[in-house]
Amino acid sequence: MLQGYPTKNGTGISIFGDYGDLNSLYSTVHEIANSLDEYNERLKAQHQLLMNFAYEIRKAYSGQRLTDKLIFNGDDKEMHYYGFQCVWTDILIFISALRHNAGYVQTDKLQQANMYMLEYVVERALFEYDSEGANFIQHFIGQRINVTNKYAFIIYQALHIKFVSDRQGKKRFRNIPKLIGDYFSEWRQEYKDLIASFEISAKEQNCKITDLEFNDFPEIKW
């Protein structure tokens, strides 16, 4: 069974599971990602988002991220768990991309169980960190994020940088709904300014916006 805990500085979530838990989740994410045509401009960003998420999960169950030994209440058996960390805004975007595209493919009960379990541990970790902020943020689990935007992948990177760079604390956490709106709502001025900056960068690099990627990411203080 997956376990999720807010990180020390409130930057994101640590997700743990045994090898089977994470391998099964990886299979679900990877299969849904593979249902998307990565060469289709409208689907490329969502494919990239899900492949990034699948990559982290695979690295986790391969023992290349976090490891822990857990003992559950009433059980004296020690279990070896693998895990990975994910910034709050990242995991919300990943889940939205996962849920949106799961609606267009045939999923079985195990795949649905994996998605529900992921959503459950994320929601519980949100409330464990700060119930006041979580009351609003929980409504973005699997919804309200326009992952169908063809620029979603570069927007996700820009949002990641913004969130990680802001001052740590519950104020930053409670600002997540506004940040998501500013970066993904096409009618907001903040979104328009962001796309305008991408257009300038794309012109300078003689490429499409969908081909842009950030090179420098701030160090994450989990």
C-alpha cells in the first residue's frame, strides 16, 4: 500500500511503497502515457508530463531515490520501502494528466485502484501539512488544471521553478490555487504574459514553444 508524507519544508510529498506497489503504479502511468501520440502537437505535452512522472516512479522502485524501513502499528515485521519526492504543483499536474487521459482508454480495476490510491495519499498528505490550505488545494486533485493546453509541459516547468523559488512555508502552500490559475487559466494576464515570454524565447531559439525546455532549475529544499 502506498504511503505519502509531506516533506519537512512543505515543498512537496514523499511517496513510498514496496516494489510491487510502485511497479504497478508505474505500469499504469506508463500505459496511459503510451496511449498518447507524442508527435501530435496537442498531445505531446501530456505525454511528456506522464513520462516524467513514470520516470520518477521507476527510479524509485529501482532503489535510486528514497529508501526506508517501515513498521506498522501492531506488526513487528520490518518492511523495506522505496520512495520518491515530488513538488506539490508537479504531483497535482501529473495526477490531472493521468486522470484526464484515463478517461480515453480502457482501464481495468487495478489501474483504477492505483489512481485512487495515489490520489488518496496525496490528499491525506496535503491535510497533514496544512488543513487550511488543503481545503482549497484538494479540489485540484485530478481536475481544474488545463493539462490539454499544448504548452502544458513548459508551463509545468515554469510553475515548478516559481513554486520552488518562493519562500518556504504555509503561505506558499496556500498560494498554490492562485499559482495554478495564473499559469494555466488562459484568460488571466499572468498567463498571457507567460506565453508572451515563451514566444520571445522561441523566436530567439528559432523553434516552436512546444520545443522549449528550461535548463536551470533551482535546488529543491524539501
